[in-house]
Amino acid sequence: MVLTLGAAELARGASIMTVRVWPAPEYSRVTIESDASLSTKQLFVPSPPRLAVDIQGITLNPALKELVAKVKADDPNIAGIRVGQFAPDIVRLVVDLKHPIRPQVFSLAPVAAYRHRLVLDLYPVAEVDPLDALINERVADARANPATPGAGSATQDPLDALIAQHILKPGAVAATQAPGSAVGRATDATKSGAARADTAGAEGSTDRLIVIALDPGHGGEDPGAIGPGGTREKDVVLKLAHLLRERINAGSVNGNAMRAFLTRDGDFFVPLGTRVQKARRVQADLFISIHADAFFTPDPQGASVFALSQGGASSSAARWMANQENKADTVGGLNVQAKDATVQRALLDMSTTAQINDSLKLGGNLLGEIKRVGKLHKPRVEQASFAVLKAPDIPSVLVEAAFISNPVEEARLNSDDYQNKLADALMRGIQAYFAKNPPLARKRTTS
């Protein structure tokens, strides 16, 4: 099947400026940046799987040749890339793939520091299921540490025990039962165990795994804010998320084990709607988006915590911050023509008053602990219409850890000591929230 995409006129004389490859388990992205819009034709060959892209109106240059060396051996989806001058004014790019993929090839207009971008998003046909990944990670821990709660006995399947006791929460609908997924394989075998879980737990507590979704902001094509010393927001918030994940995975709530789920565990772009969907698919009990603030001048400082507002923002600064963060899809490169883009956006209109009230409580607990290790920009939880906080059934907050635009705070964000103190503070805030708001079993809508 031949697909076509591009400007109405051929990009005669267009210059390729740089190329980038972003590997991730969910999808791999190839970006070609140029000083003019490129016109392309694509051909996907299923066996062996490969994608051929003809870029019209250009000649092969050193920047395009660099694509060959940019593919790493551990790329989950790309086996290699070949480029060549197919015709006098056509360069052919062939992406050899490790398995069948669903290609999306689209163009992005100039935005922020970027010029024109041609994007190849390569999605595996067998999609990565976030709940499946969470279960497999938990089972691996259980097998490595047999004493871990929920690991089961030597004669009991750890996966069976895990699904029954932790993932299938009382009153909840499994996030997915797709054939071949861990939940799908174990559902029938665990019906009796799930029934036992319905009656387990004392008042005010539940016998299940407590899941905290951590959302490191930006990633991939979107670096986020950049400090005066060159520190990129996407890097420091991912490091902080990893530190907090370590603490959550080693912690517990009212005797229940905890597990952190990261919406991105590497340097790749995740659309705002997808971040929300991921948290809902793993039936997260909390959603914490982690960022680093920035402003036009180096003077502002201190951490902030934001919750969603269904109406107006609590301050002009909160409104400005929400507008900045909501631009992530534009900078990161969302394919607005993709079939699921509308679905993702529709999801972001389902917020509830109860969710916002719980989010304000969570935010208050986090602020109370953050102020013990650093300065606060505002003493109360701010509110604005952050797209990433619009899960209708998960208390959700956005933490701005510091002003990366302030040289002193940029240095702190790069300090292992401060990052560890901040991770400790966030963990204490999470525990303080659950101390007053035990995680109750409740029915979830699924996405």
C-alpha cells in the first residue's frame, strides 16, 4: 500500500538540518528536521517488515547519512536504517523493522526552537499494555523475593496470586482483558481469588496493591524548560521520578504494598492524553506529574503544586503555567491526524468535583512536606486547567519542583542530595494523604 503526505509543492532545494531517533518500547520515532516542508511518498512492506520513505526534492547529504549510525542495537522496534539517492531529486529512506508495525508519517510546522519536521512514528502492531507491564514487573519482584506480600507459595502461581489479591480490586473492572495479556491469561483462573479479595480487608483499608502513577513531564522531542546552565527539564524530572519510584516500591500503605508506574521510563515523547490513559489503565490510585518551573527572568524561585480547576485559574500565574504545560503536545509532535487523537482529547473533558477535592488534599500534603526541604513559590495549592490532570477518577496533581530558570535552583535540581530530599518529601506527602484518605475500593470507568 502506497501512502502520500507532504506539501503541495516539492521542497526543491530543501536542506536537511538534523536527524534524531527516539527509541521506546511503545514506539520508536525518527525525526528529520529541515528548513522547508518536505514532500514524501511511503511504502510499507509487511514481510520482512520495513518502511520505505521517498523524500522528494532533495539530495543525500551528511545529515541524512547520520541516521544509519543513530539506530542502537537495543532499539525495540528498528533493526536498522538505510539511505540512498534513489533518483536525481529523490532520497529513499528504508527503515528495517524488528516486527510488524503501524507506521504514522506526518509533518509538523515550525514551533519553538524547531524548523519543519518530518516525523516517522513506528508503533508495534502488538501494543505495549501498561497494566501487563506493571504486573510482569511485580511478578518478577515476587519471584526474586518470595517473602514479598502477594508472592504466593512455592506451589502457587505468583501471577495468579498477584491478580487475585492486588490488581483486581474489589468492585473494580479489570483495566484490560485482552487475549494474550497477563490479565487475560489469568482472569478465569483467578475468579475465586478475586471473590476472596471482595471480602478481604478491614474497614478503611483494602487488601490490594496501591498504584501511584508518576508522570515525568516532557521527553523526546520536547525538552521542556532549559535552565541558564543548559539543564533540560525532561532530564531532571525523569531522575526525580526514578528516585520516587524506588521509595514507593519499597513502601506500603496500611499494610498494603505499593507500586509506582511511570508514564515514561525513558527519553521519549508521550502525548498528554496518553499519559492520562496510561494511569487509568493501570487503575492508579494517585497521579503525580513532575515538572520544573521556568519564567522569563531568573528571579522567581520555589516549588509549587497545582490541581485541576474546572473554572478559572486561581491566579494569572497559574493560568500562564497551565498554558505553557499544555503546549507539550505541540512541541513534542502530536500527530493531530491520528485516529486516536480525538479520543484522547475527549477523555480530557471528564473531570469531576470529587476528583478535584481529593487532588487538593493530596496537593496540601505534598506542599507541607516540600516546604521542609526547600522554598515554596506559593503556600497553597494553585488551580488551573492542566490537560494532564483531567483523569475523572484519580486524584491528580502537578508538582513544579523548582524554577529551573533560576541559576541557584537549577544547581539544586542537579544536586543528588536535593533530589533525594525532594523524593523523600514527596513520599512522606503521599503517605500523609493516605493516612487521612485510605485507598478505598471503587468502581472505575475504563478507557
